[in-house]
Amino acid sequence: MDAESIAGLIGLAVGLLVLLALSIFESRTYRREHDGEGMLHHWVTHQHMPNWMRRRH
């Protein structure tokens, strides 16, 4: 591997770590602002899942 390939892989790894960290931060912020309901749960239960597939809590 040459230096450019190594630098590209390091850049990719750093970018993925930043994306993961921002996703976790946004998820926690959303959950805090919406009484513990997660983004995916909100999206699925309110808009994109037919009534017969919804879980009964």
C-alpha cells in the first residue's frame, strides 16, 4: 500500500466515526425531546406501517 491509499483509508475511518457520533448525538437529543420515543419508532408507528402490523404495547 502506498501513502495515498493509507491516507484515504484513515480519512474514510475518521469520516465514519464522525457520522456515527453525530447519529448517536441526534438520536439521544430526539429521545430526550420526545419523552423517550426514538426516531425510528416514531416514524414506523405514525406513518409507514399498516394497522395490522403494529405491535400492541
